[in-house]
Amino acid sequence: MSASQPSRFAPSPSQSRPRHEFVFEPLLDSDEAAELLRIHPKTLQRMARNRQIHGIQVGKLWRFRASDLEIWLRTKKAG
């Protein structure tokens, strides 16, 4: 392919992503999420099982979005 021909895999300017396209947010494991909240990972997993905090269970493992943890913290702020 010559330098003057555009790559068939590279998007042209007219094919750029729409503004509202989903962007994947990396997931945190229990240890990483618990460290952010400064609680024990088992406490976080129990809270997720009891639906006190939003988590995603993949097999035996729990995963958490940082944005969900932030939202949960905002709702728990002392008045």
C-alpha cells in the first residue's frame, strides 16, 4: 500500500466516532476497589453480595467500576 492511499483500517475524518459512543471503563478487582474505599476486600465483597454497593460478579471474582464507587461515596456523605 502506498503512502498516498489511506489505510482501509484507519477511520477517515468522516467516519470518526460519534460523541455519545460508549467508552469502556476498566474494572477494579476487590483489592483495588477496597483500597480506594479504605475497607477490607471481604467487607466490600459482602456489601456487593448484599447489594449495598454495585459490583459485577464474574465467576467467583468481584469487579467494580471506579465511577460506581464514587457515586456510592457521594450518597454516603455526612450531612
